[in-house]
Amino acid sequence: MVTDTAKPVSVPGTERTASVPGTAPSRIRRLGRALRPGPSPGANGAALYRRWWQPWLWAAPAIICAAVFGVFPFLNTLLLSFTDAKPLGGAASFVGWSNYTRMLDDSDFWLATRNSLLYALIVVPLMVLLPLLLAILVEKNLPGIGFFRSAFYTPVLASSVVVGLSWQWLLADEGLINTSLEKAHLIKDAIPFLSDSWLILFSAMGLTLWKGLGWYMIFYLAALGNVPKELHEAAAMDGAGAVRRFWHITVPGVRQAMMLVGTLTGIGSLRVFTEIYMLGSSTGGPGGADRTLPFYIRDVGLDPLTGNAGYGSAVSVALFLLTLGLTLLAQRLTKEDES
Amino acid sequence: MTSLTTAEAPRKAPRTTGTRRPRRPRLPRWRDYGRPRELIVRYLLLLFVLGITVGPLIWQFLASLKSTSEDVFGANATLLPHDPTLRAYRAVFEQVPVATYIWNSVIVVVLSVTSQLLFSTTAGYMLSKPAWKGRKAVWILLAASMMFPFESIMVSLFLSIRDLGLVDSLVGVWLPGFVAAINVLLMRGAFLAVPRELEDSAMIDGAGEWQRFRHLYLPSAWGAIMVVVINTFIAAWDDFLWPLIVLRSESSMTLTLGLSRLQSSSFGYDQRVVMAGSVISIVPVLVLFFITQRWFYKGVSAGAVKF
């Protein structure tokens, strides 16, 4: 096509007047190519009036954004991880593998990795199961069900910061949960939800779950619509109870959706930041004990005074590899599941 | 109901339905929805989940209406404010530059929605067209750009923003995501669904590329456009980590960032004020959601292509 346009074939503005394709030989060749079944199925006359650069012009912003703010930063991260660049600028020098060797000896890095993996390990199964149960609850068309569905969705809409603020006051020592439990004489002293490092981590997981419930509920609602009702009726006639029908009809029916939700929440768990920031304060829990990998990247890589963008990049590469590993694992499981 | 009819079916001979008069449709009664006990259990469960999901947000709203003489929590706190007042809302505007925060958030949202809408539709349009050289390469580039989680490239992104001199500016917050590959793919899908015959007839009528795009394709992809708008709005309005990295000075902060700082600052101890700020932050998204609800649910299932 490049050779075609090298010749002065078309008059400027032909794409506006849309006359009958001209007799220029290259046009005819292009018409032939467009009509021939082959690598470009479905091409019609419109393609004839399009110069080779026009599609590129239309797609240019998206191409630039994907290249400059998607692919380049990743390649740059790989490069930076071998330097000691500073977040606020200044000369950077090549340091070889030392960022990576430092990372392997860094107990804080391993702590952050453990927190992130633990997050995924606990959140994924619950996030696969709980929204499914919720979707089953709101699936049946009862009076007012639309209200309930929308209401269950509201936590998704609120920003993690707002939700985090609300949870802070629910979980504080003199917060709603602790005072209610004290009033009911179930506990004597307040449960230190926001000062014990383990409890902060679990509270943050609770927050993630709570915020994700509505989102994945909608996911499952769509999937449940594809499970044939007749199967349930037949099973019910054969005397299968609700629990057995759930395991033997619903679960196999929405299996694909479950795999997808598992993958998405697994990747999402590795990206957790705001929940920890809001519940464990800007240090990420007492002494940074609750920092997740993104939190740690921000701390070591982007702190204006002490940050080392090179080291932060090395940790970023580790985070990317973890995400990639998780994605590949999920893909493999899905494939095995299908066969 | 259904089990009843299936149980009866074998005993009775197949009826000829043609002779019967169609019955007047009647309003459904409660018993049509199932056995009473099952219904009660269902509604109790629904109310229970409602309390868990919306309860904290309602509580936040109610607390923002309390006056300073009432406890927000503690042993003496009640759920409902005795003497509802908007004092906290006035206070949040007077004591904190909330108006500035809101304005900054609005700027970021408007920039994002405009650029996403404009560029994801044009790129999606061309990607939905067959037969142009390099289409596959663009496709691969877009897919590749979605592979990297934001958190793993944010250090490098920040350095780029710094080199462009955009630290502490709203443009720096907006720029890295000015058009998302996922939205391009979404729009492409919507444009593919437009029948080819329509395009052919538009061409015969003499419509040029831009005219076809503007008057044929865009109106046909209305649903997908709404999804892009809503998703972009919420993402930009609720975003936290990237503004936290880019923005430094108080005068350039977005609302979520300002709210998170309220908590740790000295105002943090008048919870009513912070809660009023939270309510202000939720309301625009809620309004948008209730206006555009029917497109919204579609957006979730369309988001499934994400990975």
C-alpha cells in the first residue's frame, strides 16, 4: 500500500466527495484486494478512500499514550533497576545487579511480599465465594430487589479514601464496633483493630472484600443468567436440597466466571495500597509492618528525601513478576479446567 | 409455581389452548414469589446485607449532621442526630480549602473524560476497520500496555512526569492515563456491531469518513460511550495513589487527597467535619450512578475483557 500512495493517485478530498472509485490502476488493484477474501475479511469500499496514514492519525493519541505511558515506563523500569537514580533528579550511575542483591537481603521487602501474598491468599477465595452467594440472594425477582441490588453496589462507587475514613471510625478503640461489643458485655477492653499489625492487615482485607462485593455480585448475576433454570427444577424434583443444587448445578454453571473473578481479585490483591494507607496510617502500620508491595515501592522509590528510584524500580520488577506469575498460573488452571 | 405445572403435566391430557379465552393479567401476589417462610428468610438476609454494605455509609452521613454537643461515638452516642444541623458542612468549607479540592477534582475529571472520550472513540473506530497496514502492531501495543500493573511502573512514570516539569500539577495527574487501552477496545467492540450495510449506504449518500464516524458510528455506540464516561469519571474522581505521588502543595490537591489529609491533621478530631467532607465526595458519584444505572451494569460485564 505504501507503493500505491507514493504515486499521485487521488485528488485531495476524494474521501469527502466519495465519487465512484476512479480508474487509476492502483485504485483498481486496491479494490481487488479489498474484495478478495483473505487476510482482510469484510473490507468494503470505505477502505479505498482511506490513505495509508489516515488510520494512524486517528489512532495516534491512543498509540502515543500506550507507548509513552504504558510500554516505555516498563522498559524504563527495567533499565532504572540497574541504576541509583533519585526521584528528584540528579546524576544516576549504573550499579549493576546491586539493587537486586540488596532486595534479596532486605527483610522489609520480604515482609511486604509476604503481606501482599497473604492478602491474595485470603481475599481471593472469599471474593470468589461471597459475591456468588450474594448474587444468588438477589437473583430472584422479588418486589424491591432493584433497590437492594443498587444499594449493595454503593460501596463500589465510594472512593477507598472515604470508605477507609468510615471504617476507621467503625474500628477505632472508641468506635462503633468496639463500643457495641462493650455494651453487650462481650469484651472488656477494646479490640485494637487499628494498632495491632495483624488486625490492621485483616481489617484492610475486610475493607477490600466489603468494597468488592457489589462489583463481583454484578459479575455473577450476568453469569447466573446463563445457568439453565430447568436444571434446578429437575434437581429439585429429584429431591436435591438447596446446598446440593448450589454445589452441583450453580457452581459448575458459573465456573468460568469464578475463574475470572479469582484472577482479577488475585491481581487486585497485589495492588492494594489505599486500604493499608487509610487503616494503618501513612507509615503502613506500626513500624511499616503492614506495608504491601506497592506501599513499599512508594516508600523506598519515591520518597523525596531518602528515596532511591533505582531500588524502587527493582522492587517494581519483582511486583510485575509476581503479577505475571499469578496471571500465568490462572491461565493454566483455566485451561486445565476446560479440558 | 413452575414445579406445580410440571408435576401436573403428565396426568392431564395436552390441552388445546386455542379455544380458551386469554385471562386478564393480574397483579402478582406475595404467594407467587414463593413460600412465606422462604420469603421472610430472603428478606431478612437482604436486610442484613444491606446493613453491612450501606450501614457504614449511612452512619457516616448521619454523624455529619450532628452538632458538636453530640458524641459521634462512644458510650453515649446515638445513631440518629437529636438536633440535625448543617454546621459541619459549613465548617468543612470554612476551615479547610474543600472548595479548592473539589475544583481540582473537577478539573481532573473533565480533562480525563474529554480526552478518553475523544481518543478512545477515534482509535476504536479505526481498529474496528479491517484492511489497513499496521493494525496488528497497534493492537499488540495496546494489549501490551495493559499488561503492566500501574503500581509496577509508577516510579518510572513519576520520573517522566518530573522530567516534563509536571510535578505538583493537575496536568501531571491527568496525563499518564489520558486514553486507556481498555476503553479503546470497548469502543472497538461497539463499532464492530454496527452493520456494514449502514456504512455502505452512508457512503453511497456521499458521507465522508468523519461524517460517517460522527453521524453514524457515534450515535450507534451510545451505550459503550456512556460506559467509558462513567468508568472514567469514577476512576478520576476516586483515584488516590497517583495524585498522592504527583501532588505536593495544598492548593493543587484533589478531593480524595485532601480528605485523607484531613484525617491525619488537627481537624481529624472533629469527625463530623471529616464526615461531611466524605459525604460531599460520595454524592456526585451516587447521582451519576442513579442517573446512568442501566448502562452501568453493562459496563461491569464489559470490564470483563480487562485481562
